[in-house]
Amino acid sequence: MNRNVSSWASVAPVPLPRRAKIHPRDFCFGGILVCVCFSLGGCVALESSKAEPEEIDIPADWSAAENARASTDPVEGWLKDLSAPGLEPLVREAIEHNRDLKGAAARLKAAKARAVLAGADRWPQIGGNLRGAHSKREQNRNQSNLSNGEAAATDLSSLSFEDYDLGLNLSWEIDLWGRLRNVQRAAIAEYQASRADFYAARLSLAANTAKSWFNALEAARLNDLANETLVSFKSNLEIVVKAFERGIADDAGTDNALDIRLARANVATAEANVHATRRNLDAARRSLEVLLGRYPAEQVAVADSIPDLRRSVPAGLPSELLLRRPDILASEWRLSATGERVAASRKAFLPSVRLTASEGSQTDTFRNLLDADTIAKNIAANLTQPLFEGGRLLANARIAGAEREENVESYAQIALTAFEEVETALAAERYLAEQETALKVAASESVAAEALAENQYSRGLVDIITVLEAQRRSFNSKSARISISNQRLQNRIDLYLALGGDFDSLQDASDLPSAPDQIAPGRKEKRARPR
């Protein structure tokens, strides 16, 4: 992942265009200037900015994968692993209509345009001009009639002038040391980092859509459970009232009976819980609709049940899976860009050669603009060497070196964070599975205890407190089981997000759509990766 920055001494000169023919004697004096400039440029000592990230100890259980297949899309694979058919159309809708993702796509277009702009200086700059001017000037001419003695008369005459210019200018800085090429490569690397950022936003959007959908499913199931519990509590209240009417009441009357008041409190609590779960469902649906690019009208449909995880996490996931994470790719490209900027800042101390050429004609008749006899040509080469700029060049070199060191540390931190996210999700996978198993047992026992308590209360064997406590435990265990199912799905999505895709596809950086190695007018894009 380290980028080798070529020294300026090993960069071959860029050949001159075919039509720019210059005789060798024209550079005799220029050669002397080059020698002088070399001696001046060699006096500048640059600090070494080369920095490499420290090695990270990777556990042995992150084994290498030998026969891993490449997937076409890092989003498609893990969606299929979730076994939720209704989710895939929503994710596709979010990717197509989400406003934030469209904004990220626009930023990607701007990054590509900046890469093209950075490479424009490597190309000849050609300009043309056509000018036409017409002027008219009046001339006074005095005429005297001496025969009859009349006064002198004034005769006004005018003269017309026309002037036409046609010119073609060419200016080209010869990238003798490769400085402009380094600048262009840095911009291309930034564009590729922006592309990786776009795919990171795309993957994050897909994950957030899936998580929001499962949150809506959980809210819907909890709302259904709250309604079922309310119906059950109302039924229990009727049973308590009927038991009181059969003669269990005391002298205080029905309203003061402890059993009835506790049953009524249970019903009121259940009604409040229904409203709370309905509010959560409303918020979850509207949040999902915003991700989909819809108006939050709380009309998105959800499934009838929360899907189960049918696939377990394979043992020995390869660490190479992290190479496809878009944030790691983006950090790698930015590290590559800073390396190019370091090289460009060093080469700024060297002399630059600029070739200028002009061709044009000037005439007083428009039809003679293209006359071969009136066309004038001029070719010149300029050599400039920076001598003193108040420390600007050295400061730029130090800034580029410091930015490279910053990106090295940032890359190492992103890699460590990626391993942390994967390890945390893997550990949570095991803990949540064990927790779900225990909650299934708790829910089953609580439901059986509720039925037994209601039966014994109807026979007068237990009091209402026992029944209400059994009902509360049953509701809590059912609610916890629904929540733990969603938590397992949420954690599995976090694991897919941490790995950058599913468990099967070992996708290299070159498999992702990436930026071209060079972006130039009329040149098609190619796939590339950092060197």
C-alpha cells in the first residue's frame, strides 16, 4: 500500500511535440543556464518526509483466503444473507432516490473535474484571436478663388482605414522533471479517494436503510404485543369484576376492592404502552421514508414478522476482506496523494522550461489574412529558476511532508478502528446468540406461568398480585425476545458494514469501480489502485 515516489533525477524528460522543431544550437546558452540552475537548486536541503505506518499485529485466526470469489456488488451479497425479501427493493429505492447520496455523487463529479483541471497544465495551451478595426478621419482642404477675389472656401474630405489581425498562440511548460505529472497524480488520487468515499456513503446508506427497516419491524411487533396484552388485561379485569360480583367483595364496595383497582391499573398501563409503541412505530416509519427519499407520510409497509438469521458467521474470516472497505481505500488513496505532493514540492526547486510559439498576420485587407507572405512566426523557449521566494518553496515542502505523516497515522488509525469494529461485532454475535437462547426459555416459562396463575386465581388458590406479576413477566419476556431478534440483525449488519461486504467475496481494490490512472481530454477511464 506504500506509494513509491520517484526521485526527480530518475524521471525521463517529456518529449517535445512533433511540430515544435528547434535547432540544437538554440539551446547552447540554455544549457549553460541549466548548469547554473542545477548548482543553485542543489544548495537547497530538503527534509526527508518519508514515513511509513508501523506494523499491526493481526491475530492468527484471521486466516488468509485462497479460493475466494469476487462479488459484483458489496451490497447485494449481505442483503441476501439476511433472508428478508421485502428489504432489497427498499435498499435499491434508497440508493436511487436518497438526497444525501445524490449530493455525494455530485461531489464525486466535482472531484473528477478538479482532477482534469489539475492535468490541464501538462497540455499545450493554445489560443487564437481575430481582430478587425475600421476608422475614419476627416481632413480640411482650403481652396482660394483668386480671380474674382472671393473669400477662401473650406472643403472637407475623409480618409478610411482598415486593419485586420489574425493570430495563433501556443504556450507549453515542458514537464522536464515530472512536477506537473506529480500534481496531476495527486489530484487523481484525491478523485479516487472521493470515489471510495462515495461507495462508503452508498454502503452506509444501504446498512442504515436495513437497520431502519428492522427497527420499524420491531416497533410494529411490539405494538402488536402491546395490543394483545391490553386485550388480555381487559379480559382479566372482567374476570376480577365477575368474581367480586359473586360475593368476594367487602363492605367498602366494588370501587374500593384491591383486586379490581390493581386490574384497572394494569389495563391503564397497557393502554399507555400501546400509545408509546404506536408512537415509536410512527417515528420508525417516517425515518425510513426519509432514507428512501420519500415524504415522511408514515405509509411505508413493513413485514409481518422479524426474519431469523439463517446463516452463522464462518470461522476464520480472512483479514483481506478489510481491503475492500471504502474508508480504508479512501485513506490509502489520500496517502498516495500526499506522496505525490511531496515529490511535486521537491521538484519546485528545479528550473522550469516554457516553450512559446505564435503565428499570425496583419493586413489592411481581410482577404489577405491567410496570405503566406503576411504570416509571421515566432518560437521562443524560456528557462526560469527560483532563487529566493522568502522561504515559500521550503515551507510548501515541509507542509507536504507533514501532511504525509498525518495521513500515515490516519491510515493506521482507520485500520485499527476497522479491526476493532469487526472484533466487537464478532464478539457481540456470540453474546447476543446466547442471550436470545436464554430469553426464549424465559418467554416460554413466563407464558406457562401466566396461564397457570390465571387458572389458579379462577379457583381461588392465588391472589391477584400473583396473576399480575405473572402477566408482567410474560409481557416483558416477550418484548425482550422481540428486541433481541432485532439486536442480532442490527449487529449482523454492523458486521457486514465493518467487513465492507458479505462473508464470501474477497474483493480487491481493483474490483471496485475506481478512478482512471490518468484523466485527460478524450481519454477513457481505467481501473487503478494505489501503488
